[in-house]
Amino acid sequence: MNKTFTLFIICICLGFQTLAQQRKLTGTIKDRSDGMPLPGATILNLSTKETGIASSTGGYTLSANSGDKLQISYTGYRTAIITLSANQQDLHVNLDSDVSELSEVVITSALGIKRQAREMGSSAQLVSSSELNQGKTVNPLAGLASKVAGLRINMNDATSGKTEPLIQIRLRGSRSFNDAKNNPIYVVDGVPVPDIGRLNPNDIESITVLKGANAAALYGSEGVNGALMITTKKGAAGPGTINFSNSTLFSKAFLLPPAQNKFGQGQNGVYSPTQYESWGPAFDGTMKDLGLPLPDGSQPQAFYGAPSKDNRMDMFNTGSTIQNDLSFSGGDDKSTYFLSMQRVDINGVIPGDKSSRTGARFNGTRKFGKLNTSYNFNYIFSKRNTTPDGPWYNLYIQPANLDVAGLRNWKDENSAAHPLNYYTDATGAKNPFFLMDNNRNMSDLQTINGKIELDYEFTPWFSAVYRAGLYSTADETRTTTNKLASSSGNRNVNGSVYDGSNNFRRFNNDLMLNFKKQFGKFSTRLLLGQNVRMDNTKVTEIGSTNLLLPDLFNPGSRTGELGGLARIVKYRSLGSYGEFTAGYNNYLFLTVTGRNDMVSVLSKENQSYFYPGVSSSFVFTDAIPALKGKSFLSFGKVFASFNKTGNVTLDPYTLNNAYSQTNGFPFGSLVGYTPGLINPNPNIKPEFVKSFEAGLQLGFFDNRLNVEAAYVYSDSDGQIFEALTSSATGYNNTIVNSGRLTNSIIELSLNGDIVRNKDFRWNMGFNFTYINNKVKTLFAGLDEFRMFRQSYAVIGQSYPLLRVSDYAKYDGQVIVNKDGNTTTVADNTDLGTMVPPYQMGLSTRLDYKGFSVSAQFDSRLGGWLYSEVVPRMYTAGTHPATIAYDRQPFIFPNSVINTGTAKDPIYVKNTSVYSKGDKAFWDAQGKVQRNTAAKSDFLKLRELNINYTLPASLLKGQKVIKQASIGVVGTNLFIIRHKDNKFGDPESLYNQTDGYLSFRQIPPVRTFGFQLNVTL
């Protein structure tokens, strides 16, 4: 027993000795050359596997014992290993920069393969998680705006965009006349997916932007527009880490088109209580009747005076976006895990519009000897309830003195805001709050995305990778319009309901064989692979447009027949590809690629096609002895590439001649079918895009300043599009291979530290892009082709071209007739491209101790836009131009009159013929499209982020919180537009168009709020 007791005492003493040796180590990790902190640097206790992360001040905390070995590492610096001495409480580490390591930056290339950036023969840019989430966006694509040369982001409003704007993204312009087919491919952890708009941005470790077909050659047709390679976060060896973050942002609508506030409702200068157009008398500050008497006999009245503010703003709420994220990560030497959960709640600026998103992700890896496995699973459930197009635009045409805030009370049957009592029964000027509540679009969308990857190393020079990915969405939708019965046909609203189900599933399968071998100074790598993609879509919809009862949205409670549709779509593709890379002495590289695709949307004779590519890079600072190790020019590389890529922009079954049932054809109740009106040309072949790129990368002053410049030329020939054809053929249109579109692009990127010392660091980045998209040929001798409304493709002109109607002029002066009216000439004025050819982004970040300030500026110049809102405002008398002459007759500025004959005109300066300035005159001015077009130039502060990281000393003495930060964030805080643009935000466009503003859009918003981040 004494022996047992003695052994127990010894164990207790040893335990106390261990506790005495273990301590909470604190310190800093900084750059040796200038004393600057290295935020994000890691310090790993090799004995316990515990990891510490340096804060923005370089501070860290870590548990350690005497004699423990600590490994300190940071990208671009030499790793240090330090043994902790006895009684040491603080450890301050200074790391040495490693210039050679900076030149070994690893990026995610095509097929998710990690490659050294020095090997790449084409442009690629890495966007880190912190850069992506600077504006706390819920859509990761929005976080890329103005941060990558050659990349353009537009915010597009659509039915689902009232709370979460849709994103249009273009890399290096357009290669196809089919605008919907100009999107880059999205690849998440090596698996192509059709959409990443709902992917949690906080789950993303980085996005590598592979620009153009050259960088994404192995993806074939899908990669012809470039690729976004998304790498999600993974765990790391060491103790588990828990991270929680919150961002709460508020949004306000702004940039409404200006409206006049001098004249009110009526016609021809006479007040009318039931007229919504503003052609009445000038405001006089009196009370006037508004509308007809209410059911209780009372007569509503309104103050007939100029408002002190823009009453239209009372229609919009203050929106909010609350984003909460929680993640767990960790691992050991054989496996890692990353688990995240997210909740997003959005209330839009349109009353009643809201959406939510709940998501979870699990990423894992596991090693089994020579077999490396990785797997992930992502589930997202999104709910949306928004109003469809229209409720807000009618405010643009209603009187300035209208009490918009009072219209919210529309459910009160005795209120003047009730739709049966509204002051006007015009169909285009209803109570917007009634429309918002009465018309709803709802969606419950479930998204599942996952992959499994097996990587087996048979020998040191041969390995095989099998990767299978699944992307699946199930969208249950409901669209409703509540019934409102009225004896007035204009006030009556037919109730309707449509229930829909849209299910999509994509299975993507890759098998890759990798061979690598070193022969002295020569390195070789061969990749052979095959890809199988299978898409399945099923859409069903059923509903009725004649419901019997209000508030009962049941298709069975109706009159008439049910409406609906059912559609099943399948797409298949098989791709075989190869890539061979040879390198010499790690500074000269040559890569050859080839791919053959077979796609189900082409006829059997044309569905198989092959295309090659070649690229090269040369790191001359490593090859030339005189340049090695020089501080001034620390890195230099030239690169070039050429690629020919097949591109198929057809949807499934486009080449099938579909027949539809026609009632009463051929006669009576017999069932008849008629063919479609588009000729399904079976000889259609792929478009082929030839791309050439050459560029230069330079690093100066130990990579403190980095410069990249590139020139790109692409030639898209054999465009697939619908062309007009003679109706004598039995068709109105035919699908053709015709048309040629070229792109000449210049890109420049600069990034560097302007100031860098012990306590302060100021970094700036700048990117510039010039894009010249030109139409070379069209179909069957055509010189021009109308793409969408005022958007044209014209041979020899930039694409897309804005062509508008304008005044009939003589020597630049407007011609007026004897009545003072102008003449409009249709489609006679080419203004310029609707895509800004000059695009610039400027980023800046200042770090001072625990504070950081980051800002992102965006500018686009040289483009044009067209507004569909303005003509309606002219007609309604709400546009400011309609009061320019106080609604009195005037001499049209810079005008001439014809004093001769129609055959032999003689134009002289107009000094005597007056234009009436009434509704008919100004309505005609609104139809002159030149009056509704403007330059789309802008400069905006896109993002501003101010953050403070709590110092490590403040967190000392507790074991729960490792790091914490708080901050404020804002987006779209200011914008400077061209003086002629009074219409809206030039990048907030309609329905995936270029340079087109619609009355259906809600105004853009600016956001501001706060953020919190805690690491445990």
C-alpha cells in the first residue's frame, strides 16, 4: 500500500510540474524588414498540434510547454521553427521574406488542378476570401465587381431580384450574339455547376478567375467564356476552430429619375379630381377634391401644393440583410473537416418583399495510404416572397403632391386608398401598395450540391483521379393575384393562381490520368481525361386565371379550363481531353491541350468536334543570371497562348421540328397540328472561337510592386442565331451558322504597398480594361440586325450598338414645321456601344495597429444607356422637361424652319414659329429616343469596410476567444454619373441586357451596417 501511495504522490507531483511548465504564450509575428504585422500568419505547436492565428496587429495567443517546437509560417515568407525555452512567456517572431516563394504562387487551374502560376501561359487572377467578402454580399459574384481586370458585373432586377439582385457577369466581353450564352463556367471544388448565386461567400477560400478560353481550354464549350474556379474552405491539422460572424446591413432606395413638382393633375390646364396625369394647373397651395365620394358619403381632399420632399420615396421601406455564419474546422495528419451553417434574412425595400436562406456545408478529406479522398456536401433552402413587375413604376406617372404614405391603408374599405375608391380608375395608375399586396410570387427552392473525389497514387510518376459531382435543385413556385370584384371594368381584378414545380439535376463525372516525370532539368506532365455530363429538367405548372372567390387560391375554384404545361428536357455531353506540359529548369514551360466533345443538341453528323490549344511562359528573371536575386526586378515573366474552342449555344431540341396542337384545325372538333415557325437547320455546326493572348508579369522591390499587362484577341466565327427568312419557306426564321464577332482587349493590373513600416501599411491596387467588341459579318448579306429593341448588331460597329430615333435636322439644327412641331426620324442615329469599353477598378487598404480601412472604387466610361421610364413620364407630364417653359408656347432652341418648298427647302433660323408646349407636344418629345438616351459613364464607391481587431493583450487571461473584430461596412455610398444621365444607375440593368433601363425595375439601393467576427 505504501508503494501505491508513493506512486500516487509521484504522479501528483509530475502533474503539478507539467501544469507549471504549461503556459499561455503571447507575442507577435511581423516582417523583419519593416516591422509590419503579418495578419493571418500561423504558429503551430508541433507537440500539441494547437494552432494560433495572427491578428491584424500580428498578435497571437497559444498554449505551450517548455521545450515545445513551434512552427511559424506565412505565404511569401520563410518558415521558422523555434524551440520554446524555460520560463519564456512572450515570443515575438520576425519572418524573412522569401522572394522565390512569391514566384511559386499556386492557383487553381482548369479541372480543379493546383498549378504553379509561373507555368500558366494565360492570365489568371486570385481573389481571396477577405477581398470577396469586403462588402458582406450574400451573392459571391457581387463580391468580384471591379476587382479583376477584364471582368464586368451588372446587377439585374428580375422577379427573384427584388430582394437578391440577379448578377450578369462577363469576362472579356461577348463572344456570342446569344447574350444568354456569354456567361463563364462556374467550378466549385473541381465540379462545374450552373449557378453559384446562393453559395455562401463565407465558405469560399478563394476564387481563381481564369480569363477567356485560353485559360479554361480543358472545359471546352463551357469554358469558352472563361472560368471561375471556386475553392471552398477546408480544415487543417490541429485543434478545432470555431468561428462565428454576423453582418447586419440596411438598404435605402436611391437614384429615382427626377420629376417636376410645379403642376398637378388634370388636362389642358384644368384640374380634374379623377385624372392621374399632371397636365392640370400649377400648384396653388389649396385643398382640392381628390377622386369621387367615398362609400360613407365623405369627399376625400388633398393638398394641391408642391411637396417639400420627394413623396415617391415613401413607397419604399428601409431594407435589411442579416447574415449569421457559424463554422467548425479541424483535423489531424490523416483527415480534416470543415462544417458550416448559415442563415440569411432579407427584407427588401419594396414593402412585403422578403427572402431567407438556410444552408449547411460539410467538407472533408481522408488519407488511406496512397489513396487521398475528399468529399463535400452543401444543402441550401431558399424562400422568397416578392411582388412581380410593375407596382412601383406607376408612381413615376402620378402627381407629385400625391400622399404616397397614406396609400398604405388600402385595406380600409372606407379609405380613399382602397382600390374601389382610388382617385383614378386608370389601369396604368393603381394604388401601388394594393398591387404589391395583391400580386405575389413565391418560391421554395432546395439546392443540393456535392462531390466525391478519389486520388490514388500508383507510383511516384502516375496517379489517377475519379471525381463525381451532383448539382440538384427543386423549386416549388406559386404566383397569385387576388380577386377584386367591381362594377367598373378598370377596377375589376380577375383572381389567378399558378402552381409550378421545376426540378433540375446535373451529374458530372471526370476520370483523369496524371503522369509526371523529371529528366534532369526537364520536367514533363501529361493529363488524359474524360468527362460525362448529364442534365435532366422537369417542369410542370397548373393554374387558373378566373378564380371564383377572393383569398381562395385553389385552381379547382374557377370558371373555365385549367391552364398549365409540362416539359421534360435532357442534355448529354461526352468530352475527352488531354494536356501535356514540358518545363525546362523551372523557368520555361510549354503546354499543349486538346479536347473532343460530343453533344446531344447537334445532329449526329456534326455532334463531334475537336479543338486544340497551346500556351507558353518564360520566367526570365530565373533564366538570366544577371537578373537573379535582384531587389529592383524581383520577378519577371512573359506568356502567350493560342486556342481554338468549339462553342454550341443551342438549347436542347432546338433542331427538332416541334408541332403544336391548334384548336379548330383543319376544321370543327378535329385535332390538328401545325409545325413551328423556326426552321430547325440540321446542318448547324459549333461556333468556333479563336483566341490569342500575350502578356507580361513583373514584380519590383522584392515584390512590393506587382504589374501585369496583357493583350487579347478573340475571333468568334460561324455564330449560331436566328435569322429572318422568307415566309414562303413555311418559316419566319431559320437557325444559321453565320456572323463573326471579334474582341480586342487590353488589360493592366497594378498592386503594391505605398507605405509599409512597423505600425502602418497602405496598399493600393488598380486594374484597367479596354474592350473593343466589333461585328465583322452577319447573315446573307445583311449589314445590321436588331438584337433587342434599341440594341443592334451592325457590321463594322461596336457591339452591341445603341441606335435611336432623333429629330429631323438641318446642319445640326432641329427642323420645326409651321405649327412648331418637330419631326422624328426612326432609327437614324447610332450613339455608340452599350457596353462601356473602358473599365477601371481601384482598391485601397490602410492598416494601423488594430484598425483597417478598405475601399473599392469602380469606374466605367465610354458606353451608352437607354431608359424606358422617361417616355412615360413625358406622356404623363411628370418629367422635368415638360415644365421647362412653364407649359407656355416657346421657340424651340436651336431650330430652323423651311421658308421654301418641300421639294426645294430653304432653312433659316427660327425666330417666329412657337411650339405649343402642351401635352401633345411633350408626348411627341418623349417618343424621340435620343431624349431618353445618355452616356453611361460613372465612378462609384462600391465598397467601404472599416474594421477593428481586438488586441491579443485584451483577450489574455481567458481560453475561449482567440480573436475578435468589429466593424462597419457600406456599399454604393456615392456615385458620380455623366451629367446627361438622370435616369438611374448605369450598372443596374434590366433582364440580362446591356445598357437598358426598364420601368419594371426597382431603383438601386445603397447599404450600410455593421459586422462582427469571433474565433474560438
